[in-house]
Amino acid sequence: MLDPLVNGLIAATLVVAAVTALLSLLRRATPQFVSVAVLGIGAAAVVQAGSAFVQFIAGPRPDEPGTFLGYLLSSILIVPAAWLWARVEPGRWGNGVLCIGCLTLSVMIVRMNQLWVFGG
């Protein structure tokens, strides 16, 4: 896995999670810049998953390939699902869903990196 991309993705998800948590507490609608940031995170997650899959196929594999591939697939699905849910519910709870989605993605990326580093 590409460390700069992994670290940048984790940092971005944590920042967006903090912003959406604050917006949820303030009972505000999701601003346009948050939606753009979430879509950018989703695109970065797809790039990261693609590069990780290529490295998985071409190089050494983690000790738990099924778990790694499960996290890989889930990592590209969780943010778009949260974004769609937030679009349906644009108020307080939509921001809460985006917060949870971003936190979930950051944990998944950390776990995939652990599987890769310690098992690859």
C-alpha cells in the first residue's frame, strides 16, 4: 500500500468526520464543500483500493488475504453509501451518517495497512 496515500486518506477522513460531527451537533444542513470533500475522499479510496489490489496481485500478500480483500471492497463502498444516505437526509442525521462513514473508513484503512505491513 502507498503510505502517503494511506496517511493522507486517514487524515482527510478524520478532518471531515470532525466537521460533520460539529455540523450535526449544531443541527446544520450539509454544506456543498463537505459533499465535495466526501466525494474526493471516495475517489481517493478508490485509487487506494486499486493500487492495493494491484500490489496484492503482483507482490507479496498479507497472511489473511480474505480479510484484506473484504476490507478493500468495503472501503470503496462505505463512503458512497454514507454520502447517498446523507443526501436523502440533509439535516442533522445526514451529517451524523457522514461522520460515522468517515470514521469507519479511517479505521478500515488503518486495519488494511496493519494487515499489509505485518502480514505481507
